[in-house]
Amino acid sequence: MSESTPLIDAHAHFYHEESGRADWRRVNDARMRAGEAMGLTYHVVDLIFVAQLAAGATPRRLDGVAAIEWHDPLVLDPARLAFASMTWALAAFQQQRRG
């Protein structure tokens, strides 16, 4: 990408079968077409999952990562997270675990 090429973060939420929207496929298709019309060359997705470090394993950062931080997800304030999708995921996780 040249310096004169603008970098645009075109953000759209995509739905799935269990999202509660009967028209989820139509909405997703329309958003994909809109991205293509804007010249998007790729789409990204947030993958949110729960993982546990294996016993005896030592986490290490990859090149380009300044640090690794560990936080208790049950006490972490969702408002501290940068993206709405991550805020939603953490709040849903906390609600599920707390009952």
C-alpha cells in the first residue's frame, strides 16, 4: 500500500443462525457486498474463546508484542476493553459464570 492510499477501518457486525435475526443471511450478504463496493480486499472476524494454559507451560510473547498480561475475567471491567465485540463477549462470559 502506498502512502497516498487511505487506510479505512470499515467495521460491520455479522450475524449467525442463533443471533435471533430471521434475516441474518440477507444482512450478512448485504454487508459483504457493501465491503466489496468499498474495495475491501479482506474481511476479518473476532474469534472469542476460553482457553486454559497447560500445566507447566510458560507463555511467551511473539515478536512485535510488548507484553503479556493475565487478568481474572470475572473481575475485569468490560469497559476497559477497546472493541465493542470484546466488551460484549467478556460481559456475556461473566454473566454465564456468575449465573
